[in-house]
Amino acid sequence: MFNLNAFSIARIPRIEFGAGTLSKLPDIARAFGHDLLIVTGANSFIQSPHWQTLKKQLNDHSINHQLCVVDNEPSPELVDDIVNKFRNSQIDAVVAIGGGSAVDAGKAIAGLLQIENSVMDFLEGVGPELEYTGPATPFIAIPTTAGTGSEATKNSVLSRQSFDGFKKSFRDEMLVPDYAILDPDLLASCPPGLIAANGMDALTQLMESYVSTRSNPITDALALDGLTAIKNSLLDWFKGNNSETNRAQMIYASLLSGINLAQTGLGSVHGLASPLGAFFPIPHGVVCGTLVAVATQINIEAMKIREPENIAIKKYANLGRLFAENQSLSDDEALIELDQYLTDLTNNMDLPLLNEYGVRSEQLDHVVAHSRGSSMKTNPIVLTDDEIRSIVFKRL
């Protein structure tokens, strides 16, 4: 008999997916009112023809807009400054158009415009951690990269970068976007380095959610479908085949990775990404891309020694068969194929070593000490400090 354990599926946005769906924004936004705050990244979208077209469409629908720019990973100070600037304006909805940084910032801004608090009041682990009671301003997320999946989550990840800094979440169900508009056309100008980093973030999120201690049959199915899409498109897109099919598969995989992480939590790579991204100027996707192969190796080795019956071993073997396109492989053969696939992907897309961002071996104790946040708690096995340290050390 097939048994199912209890599980929950958290709220997700209304999703509009497909080439040209950016054109739906004016009608969607008009349902909320006449006045938008648009949050974008530094340059790419504003300088694209999409922006000129969108401005005309907004004007045609009698929709006013104000613009603010997020030019790096958002900090609490940046969010508070933007909120203070626009809190007394008439804002009917917030629209974030950009990468994960713009979407995360927009999510926090939408959550704060109608209340008097600083975002520091709600950040996990660094402030008073007050209960968020809203209300949140309606929020529409429009990603222009394929990787973070932030358009499908309740998390706004904010950081204060220094060797004593932090990278923490403002997290609440009320922050889930009302709409996620996923238009592959918006990804056409992504450079190879961004394709690699963001694509490996999506891959890592799908893999970690698949073997998470909180996974369930729905998230497993989404993870396998998303990883199939990545296998069929990521490296080809990185190498220059900028087809709509590749872009659509990757933005789809990214969406699924966001849906999954919101349901299951993640694992050791994201546990380490938090301190590494806070203490050093390393883009989040680069951390994921450079660590996922070695972190997977160490997870499997630890389970074989201490928990040989852990179901995650067989799940990792399923991934090896998926990437090898060979369902006849034994578990041991499939695990070898998984390791080879991840290692080759990391090398073929030139994911940099961590020492290029200033990480040194003598700093690893500090990184390890700050790695046991929420993501590490759903890793398929509890790793020792030495095992966590070795993940980073192997990529110095």
C-alpha cells in the first residue's frame, strides 16, 4: 500500500507564464488602482525596449508610476530608506521587475508601506523579531533572471555585508506576491555569468528541496520536473543558444525552485550561502554554483557512514539516473553519475573558487559557526562542523 505522511502546501501567487506576458501588467495592476511603485535593478530593464513599451502601456491605462532602483543585494537600510520616502505617497501596488535583489526588496517594501515599523523589527535572528500583522500593499513580482524563485516565496532576504554582517529573512505569508508574471522575453539579455550563477541557484534549490527532511510527493514531482528542464536548457543557454525554449525552461525551473523552497526548506549549500554572502562580496548564485557538487558529495558520504538507510541516498541516486538519462543504473552507479554531472556542470560554466572573493582557510570557523540557520535544519543529515568546513575548504 502507498502511504502518504501529512504535509502542507503554503500559498503561492497567481502565475502568468509565457512569452509576452509582461503586457498583462497594466490590466493586472489596474485592478489594484491607479498608482504604482516600480522597483527595478540598476540598469538592464530600464535600458531595454521593454521599459519604453511598458511605460506607454501604463499611460494608456491611466496608471501613474514612481520608480526606485535597487542596484545591489538589498540591505535593511535601503529598504527603510525607500519605505520612508514613499510611505506617505498614494501607492496602490508595488511592482518589482528585476533579479532576486529587486524582487526581495520590493517584497519588503510592499510589506512595510502601510505600517510604521523598520524592517529590522521583523528580520529573523537579528532584531526583536516582532510578529508581522500587516497589512501588506498588493505586490506583483516580475523576474528578469532565472534562479532565485523569489517571485513564489514569502521570504525577503536582506543583508548587511561585513565580516560581522548578516543575511536574514523578513518572512510572512502576507508577503507572498499576489501575482508572478514570468516572461521569458525578459531574460534575453542575461550574460553568461549571470545565467550560470542563477541557473545553479535554481538547480541547488530543486535538489535541496527534493532531499529535504520536509519534502513531500508534490514537491518531489516539481523538483524532478524542474531539474529535467535545467538539464535540457542551462548549459546550452550558457554556451550561447539564447532560444526562447531555453529561456522558458529556465524561468520555469526557477519558479518551481521557489515554490519548493517555500514548502520544504533547503540544505547545507544554502546554510553556508547565508554567512558567505554576508561576510564576503559573493553573489548568492555563485555560492550555490561553486558549492553544490562538493556539498552533495559530503552529504552522501556522511549518510553512507552514519545513516545508510536514509531515503535521501536513494533520492540522490534518482537524480543521477535523471541526469544520466539512464534508468537502469544501480544506486551506486547513479551516485557516481550525479557527482560527475554536477562537477562537470560547475567546471563547464566556470563557477569561480571562493578565494577569488577573499575567503581564506583561517576564516572558516567563523563561517561554520554562522551556518546553522533554517536551511541547514532541513538538510537530509546533520553534518558535523568538520564536514561543513570541508565543503567550503574544497572550493577555496
